[in-house]
Amino acid sequence: MEQRISLVTLGVADVTRARAFYERLGWRGQEVEETVFFQAGGLALVLWGRAKLADDAGVDDPGGGGFGGMTLAQNVRSRAEVDDLIAAAAAAGAEVTRPARETFYGGYAGCFADPDGHVWEIAWNPGFPLGTDGTITVPDFGA
């Protein structure tokens, strides 16, 4: 199996509401058959009805709510960009779950939850510098 992620699909309570939230953050999506696709660098973020996603995955969803055991992260180029994105998310309707602060690894990060409770971390991490196209390269931790 290749070490690659192609799509991240979020099960949402209301596709229209979720799309509007992400578009308030400046993302641009395309809707096909009640599913919204956002190009996100080299992968896609997908919004799909939570019940449909659970059914498609063959799992029971006892009503959702609460932390789903997963976070999404976007690394940025500066501390100021962390602050700007956390503020933009709050203005778009996100709940700031952890205000930006210094991290144990020498960076700076904060978190917010979208209207369906999916948690995003926005981080500046000097150990994971960004390429010009926004990609990160995992460093050699054994070096």
C-alpha cells in the first residue's frame, strides 16, 4: 500500500450549512449529488451527509455528536498566520476549542471545531517547514 491520502471525508449533519462554513473560510467547493468536494493541495476534502457516510462505510452511527477521535491540521508559515486563521474561523462560525499558544515542540498552534464538531489544528511548526506549494516533509527524526 502506498503511503498516501487522497481524500478526507467529513460526515456532516447538514451539507449546505457545512459548505457555507468552509466557503466563509475562503474555500471553494463543487457539489455533486449532495456531496461537496474541495481541492486541498494534493488531496481533497469532502463533505457528505453523516448518515450516508456511515451507511457507505458499513458502520453504525448512534447519532453522532462529540469528538470523533480525529483532527485535521493545516500547517502555516508564521505565528501571525495561526492567529489570523483562528480568528477567521471564529468569525465564520467555528468554536475555538484551544486558543493559539506556544507548543511543547517549539511551535505555535490553536484549534477550532467546525459546525459539526470536526476539529482543526492550525499550527506553525519550525520542524516541519512548508514547501512553496504548501506541502510538508516529515523530517528524519533519527538524525
